[in-house]
Amino acid sequence: MEDIIEHFAQRLEISPDTARQGISITSKFFLQNSEPVVATGLLSMLPSSLTNMFSPDEKQEFKTSQKNISHDEIIKKISNECCNGDLQKAKKVYEEAINVIKRQIW
């Protein structure tokens, strides 16, 4: 996973910590918006280095409930928590994180 984060950070010219945070926030969003049965399957397919970012309570929540969080809300969260309010950079982090997650699954 560290190789993925390094590559992610280099590609977007951000720090590895920002990349890690962006992947974590996006992964959580991805799992929260999935139907519980799908989230359960995704948790088993993703690398443990990624799923270990979540507490047991969060994992249980993914497996039992579904939320409807918009892409814009997540981009804003990434912007505020990782990108010093830069929405354009946050959008790039979000899009790249989605690609990383999809590559890990498929």
C-alpha cells in the first residue's frame, strides 16, 4: 500500500500524508455509499493496509447500513481536511483515489 500512496502522491504532487488521508476519506465514502452486502464484499477484496484504516465499529457500520453522501460533499471534506480549502486539488485527489480503489478491487 505504501508504494501505491507514494505513486499517488508523486502523480498529484502532494505529500504522502495528504495522499493517505485522501484515499482513506474516499474509501470510507465508497463503502458508506455501497449497499451493505456490497460493502461487505468490498471490505474482503480491498488490501488489509487499506481496510485497517477503519475501526471495527466503522467496518460494522459499512456492513449494516448505507448512506447517501454526494461526491461534492466528499470533495469538500477532502478540500477542508487535506488540501487547505483547494477544491480543484481535492477533486483531483478524489478522482485519483477512486481509481486506486477500483484498481485494488478489479
